[in-house]
Amino acid sequence: MNSDTLESRLPIVVARNWGLEVRAIEPICGGMNSSTATITTPIGRFVAKWVPAQGRDALVVGAHAAQLMSERGIRSGTPLLSLAGALTASFGEGELVLLEEVPGTPL
């Protein structure tokens, strides 16, 4: 998915799956096998990460690992659970996760 498609459809998908209004979207360049953007919502900023269908399992495992690390006090981009209580949501021909934005310098 290119960044134009992600940006144009993201507010609808986030509202439907997380019940949040997207107030601003800032594309992030350099995602590995993904499309990413920082989104601003009424409850804070998140990194929206989309992967194609073949990357779904890895995305879910990574989101789960980030959740476990956060529960143990390591800030790692905790996933925001969807309204259905899931770590991710289907989006187009792939999967989307919203991760807590963690300040600092990316690896």
C-alpha cells in the first residue's frame, strides 16, 4: 500500500476499528516491508503500521511482544487494542496496528 492510499483511508479504518478520530497524519519513511504513519488522535499519538497479508503473523507476534515488554516496564510501542479487543485490524489487503508513539531516536 502506498503512503497516499494509507493516508486517505486511515481515518475511516481507525474510526471503525478503534473508535478514534484521526486529527493529523504524518507519513514515516523507511518502514521495513510496511507502510507507516504517525497519527494524532484525541487520546494521543500513535504509529499506524500496515503490512501486506503475508506479513500479518509477524505483525501480530511483534505487537504481542511489545505488549508483554510494556507490561514489564519496557517502553516499546504498546499496541492499542481495537474495539473488538484485538491487537490488529484488517485493512485492505493487509493488517494494521496502532502502536503507542515512544519518544527517542529510532534504531
